[in-house]
Amino acid sequence: MSVQFIKSARRGKPVVYYVYAFKGGPLILKHVGPKKPKLKPEHHAAIAAAALAKNAPDTTTLRSGILEWRSRDPARKSSPEWEALSTGTKKVWSAQLDVIDERWGAKPMSVWNDPRMVAKVVKWRDERSATPRTADMGITVLKALLKFLRLRGRVTINVADGIPQLYRGGDRSEIIWTDDDIAAFTAAAIKEERPHIVDGLRLAAETGLRRADLVSLTWSHLGEIAIVKTALKRSRGRKRRAVVPLTDSLQALLAELRTRYRAEGVDHVLVNSLGRPWSGDGFGGSFNRIRDIANIVHLDQDGGPARKKHLHDVRGTFCTRLMTECDLTDREIGEIMAWSPERVGSIRKVYVDQAQVIVAIGQRMKARQSQKAGGDA
């Protein structure tokens, strides 16, 4: 946009300049005189205000609510709710917000007070069903946006609330990394000459830390009896402290990790081949490449499709180690991992109790065979 000068010169009348903020914009100056007027600071201020008003979204549309939640104006902060999100969540949610803006940004805010919008939102979800996790993420972000707007009195209901997910692999509570998985991953990493990736896997199995906390863990977080660190990911809207007991196996691993080469000034427990700290995306991408080479997957007992195991699933491995090595209750383990006792119990039932039953059966069978052999003699 540029300032528009209109010169009016009529016979027998003085020359008049009409100055508009931009073509089609408001008049900011009427100047009588033969020379083109020079703009003063107050005129520039009026031009800036007119441009801002022109670019401001219609406050009656959903787009205005999106900008109120997530500001893209450097001069204005985003809402407290948006700022409370982690950097990774902001990145993922921003992409979905852009999709929502393109789809419904220009629509009146008032349509979101109509319960019939539920069907339209479900239709939008179904249109994206080829990528179910992405479709579900869109619903999650829309629900969070409408919750924000409802609390501000911009809408009266949340039509995205209660819409079921499409992705059926969302429940991963019983997926863990077994010793065989870790061995296969290690072999693949060594073959690819990426042994530093294994350090992260082993540390995850001994601590249960999430990726963001693994790559940001420093030696200063180690205490005499536990690792104490403020988790970067929020749980139920709050950041909690991760407190991980220093078991004998964890202390042995940490002693080994201290011997890794580190660049000057680096105090991180995990480092890459250059002795520098990992970024979250850098470690995650490298980890997934080795996992795919090693073909680490989970096979459901009901014959469902194979699912790739994630780094996050290593937390289940740590859970089983707390059960077998520390003899903790489900509630105590849940406190450490910020999980419900029921979730811990489901892992115990599948990976610990079941294994112990099998071992006990094997021992009884062996004892009976020995008794039979003795009787025959």
C-alpha cells in the first residue's frame, strides 16, 4: 500500500491536494497550494493507523479469535494459554491452526454457537481420514481454540468437544521395548556407525525420561540418590519435577556416559559424535532411522497391523525395571512416571506377572520331569 496524492486544479480556483492513506483509504490531509505537501509526523501516524485498521481482522470472524489466541504481531503477545504450550506443541498446533484458518477463518464467529456445526466438524475430520493422526490433531487444536473462545465469551459452546478419534493406535500403554529390541537396535546403530544413538536409548530405558528431557539432561541434575529435573512437558497443565532413583544399573550407565567426548563447555549427559548436545528433532530423527533399519515393531496379540515402536515407548521398559529391580507398588511407580496406577498395572500384567507365571510353570514342569526320571530309575 502507498500513500495516494490527488491533485485538483480547476480554472480560477486554488490548487488543492487530497492525500489518502492508500488507494481507497481514508483522507488524512487536504492541502491548499500549488506544491505537493510534505507529510508531517502526525500524518504518518494517521497513515499507520489506517493501515492497521485495514489489516485488522473482522472481529466477528473466527480468524479474529485465532489471532487473539496465537498472535503473529511482534508487538502483541499471544494469549497466556498459547504461551503455556511447549515449543514443540506450538509448532505442531500452528500448522493445524493454519488449516483451520483456511477452512473457517472468514466464517462468522456466531456459527460456532450452532450445534449443527458438530456434523460439519465431523465431516472435516472424515475428509482427512487418510491420515487419521493428523485428522485427530486438527480436532484437538480446534477443541482447544473453541475452549479458549468460550472462556472469553466469544462462543457459548464447544462443538469439537466429545468427537471421537479416528486413530486406533493411540493406546500404546502396553507397548514397551524388550531386551531383544534393544539388542537389535544396538546392532543396527553400530553397523551404521551411529553408536551415540544407543546412549539415548539406554538412558531412556534406565530413567523413563521423555525425549525433551533426555536431550536437555545435564550432570547438574544428578543428586546423591536421584536425578531431579523439571520436566519440559506439562502434565495436566503444570510442569512437574521428574525424580528418577539412581539404581545400580543407572549409575553404571552414567559412569560410562561420563567418558564420552564433549566439546568445551558442554555439560549435557547425552552428546552426539561431535561432542555437542542433541536437539530434540535431531535425536528423534536419527533414532527413528535406526529403528526402521532394525525393524523394531509391535505385533498386537489380536492380529492387528504391526506398529512401529516409538522412543516414548521406552518409558514402558523403565516401568518394568522399576517393578522387577526396585520392587515398587503400582502407585509408587505411577508417582515417578506421572501415570495412573491402572496404567502401570496393565503393563505389570502383560510384561511382569505373565513372565513370572511362565517361569513358574517352567520350573514346575522341570521339577516333575526330574521326579519322574528319579522314579523310573
